[in-house]
Amino acid sequence: MSFRPRRRLALAAMLLACALAACAPSVTVATKPTATRAQPTSTPSGTFAPREYTPQQFRDAYGVTSLIQAGNTGKGQTVVLIESYGDPTIQSDINDFSARYNLPSITIQVLTPLGTVPFDSSNNDMTSWAAETALDAEVVHSIAPDANIVILTSPVDETEGTAGLPEFRQLEEYAVQHHLGNIISQSWGASEVSLNNTAGQQELKLWDAFYQQATTTQGITFTTGSGDSGATDYTDASLNQLSTTATTGFPSDEPWVTSVGGTTLLTNGSAYRETAWNGCPGGASGGGFSQFYPTPTFQQTLPPATLSQFDNRRGVPDVSAVAAPCSGWPVIFLHHWTTIGGTSAGAPLWAGLIAIGDQMAGQPLGFINPALYTIAHSSAAGQDFRDVTSGDNGVTCTLGDSQCVNQPVQVTGYTTASGWDAVTGLGSPIADKLLPDLIATVNGAP
């Protein structure tokens, strides 16, 4: 759920209505206006199907339960969340969330080094950001229940292009300078098409230098969602027009950031499977190839047949996690419950996993991308990742749709495949197997 508020505009209208009416729609708090209530389905016995899950079921699906039972809960670690505006009821919301799902109590630290603006519940962007903030915090708390959470809020709305990016960069610099935490989760982004200008390129140079320094010398791990617009993305801050050509977004395209694509989580009893998220009920996993960044070293070791797609470009995403609203997260924000999906749920999920990994390692894992790809080429790949080999992220949008106001869009997109693909990356985590191997690989084991 790469949920930037502007990308959450369509969702925002529904979220606001639901907050006021106390309804509980399934919505995509993400990089696209796909806010649709997931309709219940009748599933024959023995069939894998999506559903709305509890935090415990997500922990089971991703191999986290046994880690927690062994005391690996993220204790002593801190995840930093970067948000516009924030959720004015976040402490009350997390209290209710914890009580409902039998999670330990937590006191969330909210810092506003750039100042604040009054929260206006009639403002769709602010309401959407409140939902995003609650989602991020509640996902982290579900996965790493003893990890600390620090929320840094900006008084500026991040939309498309450079809008809000300087402020977010200042917040992340503040987090690193003040040693607030070793993991920074970013559930937001801007399309490359909106940053393909002088101002955009200058801003990205500042980010690139910051990310490189923070990962390599400060041991920070950055996560982000790959976006919810499939193989394309928005050209405008009002989210009225998708690009007619394939594109990806920032910071998902940043080599120093771990990009998380989206899946639909299916279950049959206690067994789980995943397919690429495309629909169910709306949106699709962001993924593709960057026009800004060349293929990083850690991806150059992919098999030749896979690498032939890259054309010396950074491929995204790196990994994946559940994103489809029909298999979404229960969330409480502004005192009301709802169900939310999108790739921006994957960013805090992976952030929570890294908090557990940092605890297990006794030190920050830092820049994990090279280790992830090393594992993917090893004999451990099959047990560490759930390879997603079904689905694609193509986009069809007809003229007059809310995302295609000015012209229709038909982007073929990419298909899933064995190993890495430009929809779900290397696959989803099987944490109880992946994290020990990740720690060993980061520490230099072959």
C-alpha cells in the first residue's frame, strides 16, 4: 500500500464517509484511487481463496509465529514511519487494535520537527493520511509486537513530482541524525513521469546521496511499497490520468531501498498461497524498470534470461507481500474499523520483519538488498521465499474512468515467473527460514 494521500484521493472519499458512518469497507490505501468494498464470496471446500485476515493469520502465512514464540518479537528495535499529517487518534487507535488482537500495549512516539497544521477531518487528504499512518503502525505492531514505533509527520502533503519530497527527506535525515531507529518504512511515492524534469532530478540526487550514506555507514534499512497502479503510474497530482506508457516510481526505484510488490493472499484452511495482485477488487502491484537508475550490482547476478529484460535499468520490486484489499489488513483509524490493502502495507510488514532480524542478529542488518539476491541464487531460495508465479500487473483503463479522465490507457505490463519478476520480485518472505539466512548472508556467510 504505497499510499500517498493524493494517491489515496479516491480512497479518501470512502474512508471519510466510513469514518463518519462507522462502516468498514475494504479500501486500497495506496498509490491509486481504487477504493472498493471487497464483496464476500462463497468458496467451495478445498479451494484456495482470498479473505480478510487477522494479524495472527498474517503471522502464520509469513512464518512469523514460530519466531515470536521463540522470543523474537522486535524487542529493543525501533521502526520509523514517515507520514504527512499523521493520525491524531493514533495512540487510542493502537490501544484498541492491541486489545482486539491480544497484542502487547505500546506507546507510539510522534515527532513533528517541521511543525504541524490543524487536522481537518473534512479534508480527504488528511483523512487518507490518518488511515495510512494507522495502517503502517498497526502492521508493524502485528509483525514485531515488541518493537518501538516512531512516527515523523510532515505538515506538507506529499503528492506527485517534488511536492512534499523535500520535507520527507528532512524528516528522514532527522531520524538518522538523531538515531531514532534502524528501520525506516516509507508508504508513499511519486511517479518517475512526474519527476522527469530538472527540479525532480535535482531532488532525487539529494535523496540518492542520503540513502547511500544512511545504508552504508549508518546501517539503516529502508522499505517502500512498489505502488498500486500496476505497470504504470499517475502523471498528475490530482490522480486523474495514468501514464499511457509503462513507468515506475520513487522511492521504489531507488537501489538503496527495498521495494515491496503486492500479492493476493489465498488460503485453504491453514495452507497459504499467493498470486500477483491485479484487481480483487482494484489496483495492481507496481513493478517495472526505472528510467533513472541503472541495474544495480546486486541484480546483475540474475539469470541471463531474466536480466535480458532489464536493458541496464533498475528492476522493481525486490520482494513482495500481501496487498489486495480482498485479503487486506484490519485497521482502526480515527476510532473506526476498516479493511485496507495496497503495497504500502508491504513496506511496514517487511519493516517489522527486519526489526525481528535486527534483534536476532544483535545488530542492524542495514542494506539488505545484496543479501536478498544472494539468497535467491542459493539452494535456500525455495524455503526462504514463496515464489509467486501466477498473474501480471497489466493495466486497462477506458476514457472517462476516474484514473483516465483525459485519455484511455492500455499498458501490457509484466507477468510473474519463476524467480525474480517485475511484479512480485523474488517473492514473499517465509520469515522463520529467511531471517536466519539473511543474517548469515549479511554477515558474510556464503
